Amino acid sequence: MNQGSKTKKDWSKGRFREMLVWQRRNMWTDETIERLARWMNLRPGLTAVDIGCGLGYLGYTYWKYFGDGGHYIGVDIAGKLLGDAAETCKEWAIGGRADFIEGDAYHIPLPDNTADWVMSQVVMMHLEYPERVLAEMVRILKPGGLILCKEPDNLRPVLVGACSSLPEYDIETRLLVHKVLYTVNRGRKKMGRGDAGIAPKIPHMLTGLGIDEIEVRVKESASYLEPPYPTEVQKQTAANMKKYMLADDQFKAHTDEQKEEFLAGGGDIKDFGKFLVIGQEQRRVQLRQLEKNEFYICGAYPFYIIKGRKPRK
């Protein structure tokens, strides 16, 4: 992941690396990637630059659409991830070239007009100044080249919710949860850790940078689990929830971070205490239901896919 947070996460090890892998494993279906490749008019021989590339996920995801005679350049600040990515790319970067460069997204170490296509995924939400990184992405893009950003809007599910087996709370409790999570995001922004609701703001930022032909889509698949979790994806998702999202150490680390951001956002510690009790109870219920194969959920969580083109001179 790239710089831009005053408190930087090391995505190359521990729970962050594990999360980097399992969250992307089933993030996009083959059918969706096929449609997106047509939508972007990808073709063999492109030079593609991936900002915040991590382990090169976007490279191997789209390689068959541009990699024949093409050039993939992954840029990230985490050198350990880049070393691993350079090894694994030997398995998928066939018929073209893949390189990995250690560098800061605010100062991408590439010349102007380098790329036919520049992309990022789940990067902008972690940045203090996403518009500056977008400007860098535009700088290295050739005239007529394609820019692509994929970002979740993690604030909207707070309001929308989902159908699940978890207890339903009264309106006062739900409003408290909404209030706390919005205050957490306000503190997150104040601390320079990014914006969980960045996705719908990106098209306007790109317009301000002179990008044309901006189009926006939203990922069509929903989060769906139903006992007895008949598919491999559902089985893996249920296992990941227990191992990562709901495990003691993960839960504590997440809520400690939320508390810090909530206080930075000007929240009342009494409200956070009530919120924490709700979260702890939900976690206990969810773990119990998962162990008994009783947990179900269906809900859409908006994930934006934003593309545009740099004007031809």
C-alpha cells in the first residue's frame, strides 16, 4: 500500500498481508472481469501501471486482456510485497513483461506520459490526499490513455444494512451505531488515515484534473451466505470471518483503532463504550451462529469502478 497515512500499516506481514490476500481472492468473478475488460476496451500490448500494486493482483487479473506483448509495472511502497510479487509474476506474466518498482504514490517514480493505462484498487480510501495521487496518475498517463480506480464506499452499508441472522436493534441503537461510525470516519480523515467514503468523490476529482469520458459502474455482486454454505466461496468466506474478522486479536486491534479515530473525530467516550458493547455482543452471536452453521446474510456493499481518459493533445 502507498504512503499517505500518518500512521502507516505494514501490509507486507501479519494480519494485513493475510487480509490483502483473502479479500482479493474472490473479490471479482471471471464474468465481471470479462465485462470490465470489454468496457475498458483493453487490448494486447498496452503498458499498464498499477499504483499500490501489493502482490500484483490487478496484473494477473487482467493479464490475458493486455499482456500479450504488453508491459505491467507495479508500484508500491512495501518492498517485501514487491519482492514476492516479482517471484509470483513468473507464473502469469507470460508473453509480455512485468516489473515492480518501490515508490511513493505521491511521487510516482516514472516519467510523464509513460502508461497507456494506469489503475489502482482500494488505495484512495487509505490516503490523506487522494487527489494528489490521482494527479500523479494522470501525469504518467499518455494522452488518450485510460485511468481506472476501484474503491469501496464503506460508509453506505452503515445506513443501508443487510438481511441477516443477527439480532435487530431498535432505532435508537441503530442511530448510535451510525453516529459512532461516521464520527470514526471524521477522525480517520483528521488523522490523515484516509476516507472510508471516498469512492463517490473520485469522479469529481478526476473531472477537476481534466479527465474526459468519465463513467462509473458499481460491482453487481452482493455479500451472500446461507447455511450450510454449499459453495467453495461461501465456505471460504465463513472460515475467513472466523479467522480474521471475528478473532480475538483482530477484533481488539480493529476496535482499538476505531476508538482512537472516534476520539480524534470529537466523539463522546460514553457513546463509544455503548457502541463497543453492541459490537462485542454481535461478535459473540455471530461466532456462535457460524460454529453451528446458522449464520446467514445478504446485502449489497457498493464498490465503485471508475474509468476515464486523459484528453488527447
